[in-house]
Amino acid sequence: MALKLCFNEATCMKRSTLEKDLMLCEKYGYDLIEIRLDMLGDYLKRHTIDDLREFFRRSRLKPWAFNSIEDINFCTEKQWQKVVELLRFGCEMSEKIGNPYLVVVPTAGDGMISKTEEEVFEDSVDVLNRLADLAKPYGVKLAFEPIGGPRWCVRSLEQCWKIMKRVDREEVGIALDAFNLYLFDRLNDIDILDFIPSEKIFVYHIDDCEDRPLEILDQCHRLFPGDGVIPLRRITEKLKAKHYKGAASVELFRPEYWERDPEQIIRISAGKARPYL
Ligand code: ZN
């Protein structure tokens, strides 16, 4: 196995808790977990961060990335304060439990449609550098996740890679999400992945989706790996060819799965993802 089996807490977030996800991921043999910051906040109402550190100390399961800090581009002063506050919280908690990565997401909104690629490039380089400066003392790295829908300002792998090349620092890399890239143009541009060194890919979100027109396709149409139309085999082969050995993380935002028993979903996710590792 080259890739490591990882669970992203979004997958069961409506009926589970961090305690439950930890227990079930350990039970079903996951290597890694991506913890949601809101679910961590909820956990901290009942436990301390030392409890969490203790869990990881005696478990096979390890933390990989916190998800996520959203809308980091084109912030007002007030919005930026909120981004920084959440980043500080994520970094402080990361340091305590040995969590290496934090996922950061470009801004979404109707206002983004009129931004030029040049404006988005300049802003992304600026905000990623500022956030990385804040995160560096904690030893935390930032994984920037392009999202292909028209309302997001960084949509494609090519656009993201240009930003990475300019930022050019080891604390900043890419969160490669199969579904979010598929949303851009059905992964017709996936060969760009061949030019990206494996050390720039901080996490791989392995998720599939229904066969629907791109204008309709949305987060709720995600499916277990292998159940949909995304060429996951091709992506995985490309990652293996460049010796990527990080997380392959099942991240599904499917309301139907949210209604089901978390244990069932976590067990099935492991079984569906394993053939790609
Ligand atoms: Zn993702």
C-alpha cells in the first residue's frame, strides 16, 4: 500500500461526534483522520485537548489535517480577523496533538465570478503567505483546496499550481479533492497533476460522484469511491507514479449518508477506498 487510508469527518458529521469517529476509525483500521474544527470545538465541551492527545498516543490512528478555514480571499478587515482567529485555534490545537496540516479554502460567492484570474492570483499569493507566516511557528502547513464550481475564486488545478509556484514555500501546498476538481471540467485537465511534485500535495480527498450535468452537480452528489463516474483509478495511479505516500481521505457531503448509522458509513468507506490505496 502506497497511500494511507484516511477519514474526513464531513462524511458523518450530522449524526456523529469526534469521539465516535475516533473510535470507529480505529476499529475499522484507518491510518489517519481529518478532524473538523467545528467538531473539535464540540468535543472540547466534554473533554480537554490533552484527552485527544492521549487518544492518539495510544492509538494506531493519527491526526492528518484540520478542516477547514474557508473564504480566505478578498476579506474585509472583520472577516480577516475571523480567519486569523480560527487559524490560531487550529494551530494551537495542532501543536498539542501533532496534527501536521490545516486545509484552507478559497472564497466562494457571486462577487467572485467577476474577479479576473490576475486579481485572484495576486490575492491568493498574498493571503497564503500571510497565513503561512502565522502558522509557521506552530509547525503547521497549509493545504489550499481548489473547488471547481463557478462561484469559487480558485477553481482548477492549473490555477492553483500557478499560485503554488509563486508562493514557493514548503509550508504551503495543495489539497487535491477529486470531486472538487471534477466540478471544473470533468478532470479533462488532470494531466497537470504530472507536473506537480508529490511534496506539494498535502492531502488527497478521494471521493466519487453521480453522473449529472456540471451545472447541476453539487457537494450533495458525492458518492463512495468507486460508486460514481470520477476516474479515481487514473488519479491514484498518477499519485503513485510520483510516489505520493500521504492520505487518501474519504470526504463525502451526502445527506443520505449523514442520515445513516456512522458505523455503517465508516465501515463501507474503508472497504470502498482500500482498492485504491
Ligand atoms: Zn475536500
